[in-house]
Amino acid sequence: MKTFTSMHEYNHEEVIFCQDRDSGLRAIIAIHDTTLGPALGGTRMWPYKSEDEALEDVLRLSRGMTYKSAAAGLNLGGGKAVIIGDPQRDKNEILFRAFGRFVHGLNGRFITGEDVGTEVNDMVWAKMETPWVLGVPEIIGGSGDPSPITARGVYFGLKACCEAVFDSASMRNRKIAIQGVGHVGYYLAGFLHKEGAKLFVTDIHKDRVRRCVEEFGATAVDSDKIYDVDAEIFAPCALGAIINDETVQRLKCKIIAGGANNQLADEIKHGRMLMEKKILYAPDYVINAGGLINVANELEGYHREKALKEAESIYSTLKKIIEIARQENIPTGEASNRFAEHRLEQVAKLIRMHVISMPRQIRGERYAW
């Protein structure tokens, strides 16, 4: 992959490659946009097939974080980090502490936390080397696992979608297929079960599926068969790019709304295909912003009730985006991009206005007298 070409395509500010021979660390940090504030995004650990695949993933994910922060109304920019390695085999204290040192070298320009393949304890190791880590246990000043609040945001986002499609926000007796019942998917299943939904679940880890069957009365489905379930709602809560040319044709649902990032393999093409099939798609970076909202609250002094209420506001944000899509006859993904870009543009104008109006000495310039 041509790094600068890719950075130009996604309009990134900075990409940092991190390597530590002793610990085996190989990581990439991508800072997409800091118009609204410092870049915030989780650190993912995954056994990528190639360095190019890791770079493509971190570029897409960090760009998504810019739009997620903007749409959520946060004064934060977008960033992401990926560590190349098997999270089941390659984790160790020194690796994450070495990674923490690279984060610290950015002096607060990038703030991180857990993501796919990483856990709270991994972030505790990283935090030994830098204060710019969020989502650590409450006992050391953090907010703990953000998954329950991410799931709560997805749950309220689902209600907005149901209201738009079915004229009712109720989940009672709704048939919902959940792909991935790890952290977010499991908590989402709990919310939906409590309201009386009928659940179909799958996961590459069979113990997670078994837990949902036993606790929520869910129906277990093979991983590749989840797209064929006769469900009204499909909730992707695992990895991205699962909505593609092949799976779009198999889906029988009326709504796609889940916690996974980058659900559409091609944002424009597959967004339009879903629109043509009259499937309402909840843009992933809007509906799954609860975790981001949760950890962002740590920057101001964490209050869980405040984070919960802000995550619930995803309901009203999604309703606005759905309305934009309907009025302009465009896919919801394009509508959410316009919604986020409008805020970025407005704040950028404010920044320029303040820079122009500030006295020169405040801007750091010296008078020549």
C-alpha cells in the first residue's frame, strides 16, 4: 500500500508506525482529524494477514472516529490504533507498556482505550506509561468496561429505527438476529430480551452463544447462516465489512442496526443497495457511539448517570439523520456524513474566526518594536 496516497484519500493528518523488538510490538496509530479536539479512538489487536491490511483498517477506523465524535456532539477528533498480533497468544505487559510509550510521545494528541482484541487490563498496562488512556477500572480513576453503555446506545438507536419503519419503538416480539455476542452483543441481547424480543445469535466462540441461549432463550445459528434468518432486524456486533455484494442479497430484514464498526464493505455502493432494497441502515458510527461517549466523560470527571443519558441521546440523533435521508432521498450513511461534516465545518469556521480576531501576542507572535 502507498501510505501517502492512502492518507490523501482519507485526508489523514498523521500516521505513526511503532516497533519494539524486545516486546514484539508492531503497531500503527492513525490520527485522522483534530478540528474538534484531540483524536480519540480505541486500540485494536488483531492477527492481520499483512501490514497493508492493518494499515487499511486503521485508516478506515480512525476516519470513522472523526465522524462518530462529530455526530455525537463531542469536542474530540478521530484516531485509532492497531496492534498486529494474536490477542489470544501475543499479549504481555511489556508490549502494552511499550505501546503506551508511543502514545505518550504524542503528548495528548491521541487518546486511546480498549477495542476489539484488547481488554481493560491491557489498557492498565499502557496507562503505566501515559495518562492518555481511558476506559480503565474505576478504582484507578477510569470508567471500566464501556461495552454496557455502547450496547445501551445501540438499543436506543434500534428504537429510533423501529419507530421509523414500524411506527413503534417497542421491541416486544420483534425477531432480531445478532451477529457477535461478545461484549457489546451480549449486553444488547440482555436489553432486548428484557423487552420481549425473539433473539437469534451467532458467534465464532461457541461458549458465548451457549450463554445467550441459556440466559435469554436465544436460538443459536451457525455463523454463515445468520444472514439467512427470517428476522426483522439484523444487528452486526462483530467485525466490519460484513454487508457486501453477496450478503446484501441474502438479508430478509427491514433494519440493519448494530455495534460493529465499518459494517458496509463499500460505504457508497452498499449503502445505495440497502436503500434500493428498502432496508433501513443505522450508520454504525452513529449508533455505536455510546462507548465513545462513555470514555469521553472521563476527561471531565466521570459520572456514569451522565454517560448513560448521553448514550440514550443516540435515539434523537438517529431520528434526525433518518429524516435528512428521507427529505433528500439519499442513503442514511450519506445523510450521517453530511450531518457530521456540517458540524466539522461550523466548528472550523469558529476556530478560524478566533484565530483571526486574537491579538497577535496571544497567538504567540512577537511585536517588532
